[in-house]
Amino acid sequence: MQNGFKQQLQQWLAKRFQIEDRKRLLQKDVLVFIHQQGFLYLLLIVITFIAGINYANNLILGFCFLMSAMLCISFYLTFKQLHGLQIELALTEVGQVGQPLLLKIVLKQALPSIRYLYVQWHDQTHLFYLDQAQQSLELAVLPEQRGRYELGALKVYATYPLGLVRAWTYLYPKQEFWIAPKANDWQKEHKSQPVAVQDSLDEFKELRTFQHGDSYQNVAWKQVARGQGFLIKMFETQTNHQQLDIDYRQIPALGHEQKLSVMMGLIEQCEQLGNNYTVILPHVRLESGQGQSQLMKARLLLAQA
């Protein structure tokens, strides 16, 4: 019974506080209630009120009304910490097991003002000091399982100025996020790598700029130390673009997840070598290509396989 109520509550919150990519917090989006220390403060107000009535002491009653006024002002000031704030979320559409999944949060306000905010995501809580028209914060989580990733609720709250009242809101991203399998070392899985490839790795060809997905083993560290930029050593076999068909049925692995991991390793190797590749799964096929767009498509296919 209790689990059913919690599930219904979560569904209601997710529906009410949905966000696509950006959201401006209006009055209906901000929840306000007394914070932990506020209950003790409220008890003190009740005690002073009763004491003032019993002893007919105007000084005690005046002190009671003063504390009540401070509590009311705290409600307003804490609410203003979130009201009117624009929040934008940016997350990579496809992550990968074992690699940090970064969530970028951009906070914007029409006029620069000081806001003390807490951002809570999973088991992380960060204090964010906002004093400019636009500032950003990056949160990272390490996915451990392939497939659809439940981003969960992002909670933004404030207790400024006295900590007596808390104002908060939830953000439930509407987009779907997927996690691709971890790349397996295909050279270990495929001992039958052509000897010609191994023999010619020492034949240096040229240097090029580092790209996402390149192996750090080929970094030209001497050039980096000289301040010439982050460069990658290219070899003869890496400059001769080839075509590789990465077929699920041809992967010599036992389980489904192992096959996908080997395919991911082959895809990353093709990207490093600059070779075109085709991804063939039992019910879907990714046509030949190479580059960042092709890599994202391939990761998505393996994540959804």
C-alpha cells in the first residue's frame, strides 16, 4: 500500500515537473515549507504567545509577533531565491559504461542578484553561489549498466536567509538517455589480426590534431611538451582508409553483452584508424560511415540492442 502511494506520488511529480531542455521557474513550480530548524522556531513562537497570554505581558507578545514577522519574511525571501530562475539542462544523448556521464546545468537570471542554491542529483549535493546573469555547473555520474538510463529527479532548493524555510523544485528531464556497452579490447578477442597491420605500426606517416575517441597511446608527447598542441601520431596503416563490416553474428563471443562490448571496441578502433565501418545487428543495420555522427549512431544502436 505504501509502495503504491509512493509510486503514484513519483508519477505525479514527474508529470508536473517535467523539463525538456529549459524551464523558467514560475510561482506554480516552486514549493515552500518550513525547514528543520523552522519547526523549533515555530515552537518558540507558540511558547512565547502562550506565555504572553497567560502573564498578560505585552513585551512577550510583542517579541512573539516580531518572530512571526521574521518567519513570514523568510518565506518570501526564500521563495525569491528560486522564482524567476531559468534552468537549462544539457546531457550527452548516448553515454558509455565506465565513462563519466556529464550533466551540465546552466542557470540564468534576468538581472544579476545573489542566490544561494543547493543542487541535488542522486547522492550528490552541491552548494551553488549564483551572482551573475548566467553561470553553469557540471555534475557527473558513472553508469554501470548498458541500456536505457534513468536520469532521475534533479532537485534545486534554497534555505536562505535564515534556514527556517526551504523552497525547492524538481526537474524531471523528458528526453530518453541511453548507455552504450563498455568497449572490449578487440585485439585480445581477435588473435587473428592481420600481421601486416602489426608489422607496419612503426612506419610513421604524419601528425594530426587529437580527436575525441583517439587513443592516448599515440599522443605525440614531445610536441605537446614543446607547446605545439595536442597531436596524434599517424602511421601508414592508419592513413589507408579501409572498410570493415562489424557483424553481430560473426563476433566470436559467448554472451549477448560480450558481443556488444567487442563490437564497441571494434567501432572505437575504426574511429581511431579513420576507417569506415558498417554495424550489422540482427534486426537493424547502420550503413557505412565514419566520424562523430557515425559514432553516436553506432553507440545508440548498441545501447538499444
